[in-house]
Amino acid sequence: MPADDLAIMFSHATKGGHIYENEEYEPLQENIEPVDNNFESSNGYRPSGKRHDDDDKESATKFATFETYEQSTYDEEKASLKQPEYKSKWEKFYNEHLVVDKSTVGVSLLDSFMFNNDLKPVEKKRRVWSWYNFCYFWLAECFNINTWQIAATGLQLGLNWWQCWITIWIGYGFVGLFVVLASRIGSAYHLSFPISSRASFGVFFSLWPIINRVVMAIVWYSVQSWIALTPVSLMLRSIFGKNLPDRIPDHFGSPNATTYEFMCFFIFWVVEFPFLLIQPHKVRHLFTVKAALVPFASFGFLIWAVRKAGGTIALGSLNSVQPQGSAFSWAFLRSIMGCMANFSTMVINAPDFSRFSKSKNSALWSQFICIPFLFSITCLIGILVTAAGYELYGENYWSPLDVLEQFLIRSYTKGTRAGVFLISFVFAVAQLGTNISANSLSCGTDMSALLPKFINIRRGSVFCALMALCICPWNMMATSSKFTMALSAYAIFLSSIAGVVCADYFVVRRGYIKLTHIYSHQKGSFYMYGNRFGINWRALVGYLCGVGPNLPGFISSVGDIPISDGPMKLYYLNYWMGYAFSFVSYVFLCYFFPVPGTPVNNILKDKGWFQRWVNVEEFEEEWRTALRKKDLSDDVVSIAEHSHEKTFY
């Protein structure tokens, strides 16, 4: 079931070094034997000497860091035998309440950021996702209210139902392609996004994409919670009367929301909050319920709507004037962009679950086919319900749940009340599951990657929920145009990140990543890019080149400032333009200013592909060996070390 797959992903991905209630953590590997002078690892490292050698201070520091990691597991074992003694109350509070990853006790904040149990490559026993698991995952994800609203946005622009459905297929077809491209580094090297982004942006500048994704997760958590107020409202009105909103005085003070709407939003937020406190792998029952109930409720709603419309739906445009010529073309493209913008976070998020692939291609064809197929079927339900609603009431409703509301208002019978309540309840459960899997857990995972010593997924998820109250989602969700504008705003930033990452992996590095370097901030690490700040300036420039062309249209949309048609139409193509401009500019800069760690000399002329299914079973030992070295300056790209492994595409 999809729930079990989600449980596997989140439990194994996050349980590692974190202590949850009534559970034990899994410390970093211990009993690592000292490496002598004659040992050479599979990555070509040769240690600088034994511990009693008279090395310089920098080497001594590396040894001290290594010893601290080994000592941490010993300290944990001692702590389990007797109550630790603290010098002060603050020290006790710090170690027992602030520090959540006990495997990092005694380890510096910087070193815990570089490598910990949550961030290390996924070993074989945790790689359990087959192709059908990815299909189940997307099946569980595709059924939600937001997907219906994306489909209805095309109808709002003047397209008829079949034109809108074509844009859905095209849009989610591109989404499937971009998700598959982003998944490859996770599948091959078993890395999560916070680590894989270090290759392109630099060890420390990778914080910028991570922070971007944290912000987007918070915004989406807020938006999805606001969307859920509609099913909550329908359930309340089914019980307490259809005029319930009129009986509650409005003192909210906003033209885009009422006191009643905020009450429904807050009810959902409060009900949702306890699920954030449950360990991720134990919330699997929620996803089981969602996967089992939502498809039946969705198709049941469609059948009910079409039957009430007498078996007919509005086949033409649902607007008074259908766009023609150039206006139609731009409406068609904007509908496509809406689908892609809706997925902007999931594209860069792809390595987080593809790293659990059981085989080389588990995340390839399954996602490439399932994403456009499943989301197109879900969107068709929303399109047909909206078209049936227009046939019934002569109104082009943006959200299909508005049609369900009309059922309740116009026929307040026992049967209608029961049907509306049950469908609304299932859709509320769907929103709850989507918000947890796609937003709160994503935010928690990213924040735990930023500060693994102090933040685990539970704390990150709680932070996400608290910040969601400050977003004021009712302003973004006031109309479909504002909603589309909000999606476009996310897309111009995240598409530029995705473009840089894709160009770096597929063109510049040809699928080659050196794992010991990506977990190191030592001098000579490929991904420190020759500076102590760990910043790849080419990625920064490429990112800005992707964002820049879309900024005039973005500012015009947000600030309601009139500009010429050219920049505005460029903004309508935001995801494509952001991705393409960042991709091309990054390749251009890397051609004239080569980056370290590439397996070819000329990234445009030389041939070769070097992506391999990497064995990481002994990676932690290799990483510790690298940590002993004074620096990595004498290390080079070693394609020969993978000569026994076959490349794959």
C-alpha cells in the first residue's frame, strides 16, 4: 500500500540519529579500526600517518574530530548505564532537551552538518522501493483538492474541458520528465537533496536551495490548510444548518476572509497538529485510509454531479467570451505552466525518495508514466465536475467543492446532507495526508539537515505549522488569478535551482560524483570550489540568470504595476524560462571557467557518461579515512576506481 511505502521512506530516512519517544537511536558506526600507513581505500586515499606521528596542528585537528565521532558512541553507552553528571542546569537542559541527535554529542555543529545518520548515503538494506512503490506513492499523492483547482484554472482562462485536459497531459508530461531527471542522482548515489545540491551549489551555498525549499513547504502547508476549510465548512453546515456562516458575526477585518472561514481553517489546523507529533513511520495508517477512501469519494462525487446534471455537461467554454488566436495560445500555455508550477517543489525534492530505489531504474519509467497518467485522471474529475456544475447552475466554479456546496444549499435533505458530509470528510482526510507527506515532513527533513543537532523532523514540522499561521493564505487564495500568481512566484525561484542542478549533473559532471568530497569541507574538496566559503559562484550567477527575466512580470503581478506585454508574456512561461536560462548560463560559465572534479576536460566536446550504481556499504569507513587527511588537494578524479561497475543512464 502507498502508506507502507511512505512509512519506509520517512522512518528509515529520519530515524537514524534522532531519538524519539520510547525508541532507541542508531549511532554512527563504531569499532572502526585505525588505518595504518600501508592502507589505501577504494577511493584512492592514503592516510597521513598514525596517531603518534608528529604531524602539524591541522592534521591533529582532523584526528581530534575523528576521535570525537568515535568517542560519541562510547559516551552514549556509558550514559545508558548511569545517569550523567552535569556541571550546571544549563548543561543538563542543553544535552537532554535541546540536542535531539545524541550521536552528535561532543561533535561540532559544523561536523554534524557535514555528516550524520540522516544525511549519509542509503545503504542496501534501506533501499526497498521497487517500481510499483513509486506508482503507489503518486497514486496516494494525486488525489487532493489542490490538483482539482489547478485543472479548473484552465477553465477560468476560457478553455473548454477537452482543451484544458490536453494542457494537463502536456504539463504533467513535462513534470514527469523533470522529476525523472532530478531523481537520477538520488537513484545512483543514494543521496538526499540537501547533500546532492552540494555538488552544484557548493558545500555551504547549498543552504540556499534548502532554505528556499523550507520556505516553500511552509507556504504550501498554509495554503493546503486554507483549502481544507471548505470541506470542514461543509461538514459543519451539514450538521448545524446551511446558513451557519450567516449566523456567526464577522469581525475578521479582511476583505478576503471572514471570521467563519478562519474558524474552519483553525479547526483543521488544530486537528492536523497532533499528527505532526507522531513519529513519521507511525502515521502510516492515515495514508492507508487516504489511499483507500479518496478514489472512491472522487469518482462518487463525479457520478453524483453528472447524474444531477441529467447526464450532460457543458462542452464549450465556460466563460462568456472564448479566447481566440493569440489570446487562446497564451491561455493554453498558462494552463500548462500552472501544472508545472504546482510541482516545482516536488521536482527538486525528487532525490529524497529516489535514494530508496531498489534498482537502477525503479524511479525511472514508473514516475515518467505514472505522474502524467494519474494526475491527468484526477484533473479530469475536477474538470468534469466543474463542467457539470456549469450545466446545473450557469456558474464557472474554480473549485469543484463549490459545486458540492451548491448541492447542499439547493437541496438540504437528509440524503444530500449525508452525502456532502461523507465526501467532505474524505477530502479533508486527503488534505491532511497531502499536507503531512508533501509539506510538514519535507520542511522537517530540510530543517533537520540544516541543524541536525537541534532539529529533528518533529520539531521542524511543528515549526512549519506555527509559521503557517503567519502566512495569511486567504490573501493568496482569494481568486484563481491570485492563486496562479502565487504558484508562478514559487516557480521562478525553484525552476532556476532545478536548472542549475540538472546542468551540473548531466552536462558538466556527466553523472560523476565523488562521495567522500561531497561530505567534506576540507581544503581540496571538489565541492568547496577552491574557497573557504564553499560557494560555487557559477551556480549563483546561473540561478540569477534564471530568476532575472521573470522578475519584471513577477513584480507587476504582485504589485499590480502595468508593464509591456513582452516581459509579462515571458513571465507566463516562468518555469520553462527559469529552467532553460539557468541551465544554459551555468553550462556556458562552466565551459569558460571549469569546475573541479569533472571527469572530462571539455564539457561540450568530450564524450563519456560516468553515472554508476555506487556501493556505499563501507562508505562511513572511507569517509573517516578521508577525515584523517590533512587536506584533499592531492586527490583527483578516479574513474578507474569504478572500472568494475557498469554505467547506466
